[in-house]
Amino acid sequence: MVLKELQHIFHIELDAIYGKHEVDSFFYLCTEHYLSVPRIQLTLEPELTITKPETDTFFKVLEDLKQHKPIQYILGDTEFFGLPFKVNENVLIPRPETEELVDMIIRNHSGPYDCTQDVLREESQFKILDIGTGSGCIAISLAKNLPNAKVCALDVSLEALKVATQNAKSNNVEITFIEADILNASTWNLFFENLEFDIVVSNPPYVRELEKQEIQPNVLENEPHLALFVDDNNPLIFYKAITDFAVKKLKPKGKLYFEINQYLGEETKALLTDANFEDVTLLKDLNGNDRMLKGEKI
């Protein structure tokens, strides 16, 4: 089948759901992923044809997209902070807002000196913990860009940790992965009994049930609810637990970083203030939403 004809079919079937620009993006992602045919080649060779099995693969993708399955899950991979990541239904698809959080941490901590102490950093001294790591995108991006840091990553989901472990290996970084529930100290206490961190970072579940109506079907019907939703009556449950953890396990002058629910910025900030963190700052993302929070342990 001629690829251009197949692209036309994609538009007929999907434009009403996603829009023409998005459909083009999906199609070119597929040509590169399945055929190693870049967009420019398709432009230069408009009569380029593919085999019957290859055509069948594209029609399977088309059906999945019609059912609102995310293209990242269909292809099995995505990009985050310039790095390749495997993803499946056991992990959230990394978001651009989370890249902003990672970028801020790297900018704050990438100098030749430890930002928490005026002494030269040593690998054994500079420790980071990512809580609720999912695909490992935060932990791995930090490890890749802060080579003097020792990074640990925690998640309650064994299946998510399998994905994260694969991603760490493919990105050639060493991460210590821990299966534990941050809400249950008995599952993590032994791991961290004699360990303190310079940085604790987390993008925990924060979408309230009442906000489900704002979630697109491709997210609501495919991404793991365990990593997305919290009870309306206790929406800051993870932030409270992680803040309490940070009080115990951050070094003096250590930093706590969160990605947050934009509607609960002040409430989340109050958790850190009430826990006597200093320099507690609520930060906006590129869309102008309260999305990041940072504080420093006294």
C-alpha cells in the first residue's frame, strides 16, 4: 500500500477525534517507529509503498487510536528530557510539566559545589530520592544530568519498577530501586534506617475524584489510576506522608521538591510551612499554573 494513501485514511478516521495536526504527528511517529522512515523521506518519496504485514500494523494502530489509547502506549516508548523511555499501562506517560520540575532541580544542583553545603560534593555524600518513580523519568534524568549524585527511587508498584529498571539500564545510569509504600512506614523504614538525603523529589498522585471530568479519555481509560487519583476528602495524603518522611530523612539544608495539583497550591505549601521548612516557594509552569513546590529543611 502507498504510505500517502494510508496517511489519508488516518485523517479520515481520526481528524474528528484529534485534529489534523495531531494525526499527522501520530502518523509520522509510526513511520519512524515501525518503518524507520523519517518524515522528510515520505515527503521526498510520495509513492513509497509498504508490505501487507506493515499495512496491517498501521491499521491496528489506527484502531487503537480510535479507542483513545495513547500513542506512547501503542509504540511502547516516549521521550522525556531528551532521553528515551519505555512506557506501558503500568506507568504514567511522562508530562512536560514534570520536565520543568527536573530542569529546576538540575539548574539548582548542577554546580561543582554541593548546594546544601559549601564543600566539594562527593558521590557518597550527595543523595537523591525520587518517591513514586513510575517509569523512572525523574530519577533517571537527574542521574544522567547530575553524575555526582547517588539516586534512589521508590514505588509501590512492582510492575512500574520493572519498567523503571529497564529504562535505567537503557539510559546507562545506576539507580537503587525500592518497592515500598510511602504511606506505610513499615515497608520503607528498614531501607532508609541509616540513610539521609540531600534531595527528596516526588510527583505523587494528586488528581481528586471530582476532577475526573477534566481528564481526557485517553488518560482516564488507559493510565494507571493508582498513580493518578486521590480521595476527595484527603487529597494531600501523599504530600503529608512525604513531608513527614523528609522531616526525618533529609539532611539539614536538604531540599524537598514536589509536582503539585494546581488547584491545591496554597494548601500544599502550608504543609511544608507547618513542618518548619524554610524558603518554601510555589512555582508556576510554562502555562502559568501552580505546578511546583520547593522547600528547605532547617
